[in-house]
Amino acid sequence: MKVQKKTKKNSFGIIFLLFLALLVFSNSNTQAQLERPYSDCYQQLMNLCSECTEISRDTRTFTYMGCDVQVSYKIKTCNCPEQQPTTFVDIEYLRINPIPPYCTNLLQVLYPPTGIYNPANINLDAYKQLSRYMYDQLTLDLFKDVQDNYMYPDELKFKVFWPASCNAVCQITVIEDSTMVILQTKPCNAVVCCGIEYIYSYNGNNNYNISINQITYGEIQCYLPFGVSCDYSYNDEIVLPEGTFHVLNSVISDCTTFCDNPN
């Protein structure tokens, strides 16, 4: 009988340790979740190019409707057909402050009718306009960094693709910082390539030639339902430039088409 009791104790101990290991593993998260690889739409064009740089990631801040919006992005520059230098730009997520009065005007249009952060009320048209404005500002800012290398008629292209032709918005808050909402565009449908091409040239004296064209390959309809999710749960670990944070809440919006090139 003593031997049987000892065996039961050992069995319970092993089961308990396995349960703890499983619990720790299930609550762990990878550092790169907010970061994402270039989509197939980018890759198809990159495969036609040569002499590509390594991927570079950074964060810049632009003011929109009186709100400082943090833009986290990645870029990669290649020599593409006809020796045309092209920089591929992908905004991975945006960050805004939901606490009044810092972003009052933006929150009013992004979360009507109250202007108080409520992920169920996000105005997708306003979010698309916000995202488009960030790409406009980001590509121009990136060009200014190298403008002296592209005096007219030399040109630098920037190519941008939405994650899909139909997307939703993942809205994330974190436990450690109530002054931050993370906004990330998530694909709803199979990848249909649509985006924007920016062509810049510098004339000197802060004068630029700018051409903006829409890129669309395939149909642009938005079908429902999709069942897309944020892929983040409470207490999941995410890594931002400032350090490690943990998810408080994550909510996905409805899906909407992005191929209408909001402006």
C-alpha cells in the first residue's frame, strides 16, 4: 500500500509540472507578432529586381488633425527593371493617444459619435484616410532623406500595398500604458494586390515633382463573412521599440475594401 501511495504522489507531481509547463507555453508570445513579412504582392515585384538592401525598420511621428501619430514601418530598396530604384514601404502599425485632449479631433472622426475610444465604433472610412495620409507623409519624408541623389530628371519610386484588397482594423490596448492604442491593418480575404505608387524627383529649393498612381491587380470586391481576428489575447506579450508590453484588450473591426484609394 505504501508503494502505491508513493506512485500516486509522483504521478500527481508529474501531471502538475506538465500543466504548469503547458500554461507557461500557451501564454508565451513571439517578439515579431506586430512585425510582419512583406506580402506576396511586394514579393512578386521584388523578385523582378536586384541589388536589394536589407529590410530596415523604424518609427516616425506625423501630425494629423492635431494628433501625433506614431508610424512603425519597414522599407527595402532595390534596383528594379530598367535600373529604376524602388523603395518598398509597408506600415506595420500606427499608435495614437486615446486620452483627451491629445487627439480630440482625430478621435471625433475615428470613433463617432462621442469621440471616445470605443473599438466597436471605429469609422473605417476615417481609418483609411488616416492610413493613406500616413503613407503620403512617410514616403515624402523618406524621399527628403535622399533627395539630393534624385535631382530632376532622376526619380525614386515608392511602392505600397495594402495587406489585401479587403481589410479590417485590429485595435489593441496594453496593460502597462493607457495612453496608447495600436492600430494594425489586417487582411480579410485572399491576397489581391492593390496599393499606391509614388514617384518623386527633386527640383531644388524644396520643390518636388510628385506623381501618385493606384496599383490594382484583380477584383476589388469585399465579401462577407471572413472570420478574421486580431490573433492577440489578454496578457499576450508584444514587443514595441520602447520595450515589452502585454495585451489588455484586442478588437477586430468589420472588413472593408481598401482598393478605392482613399484620399
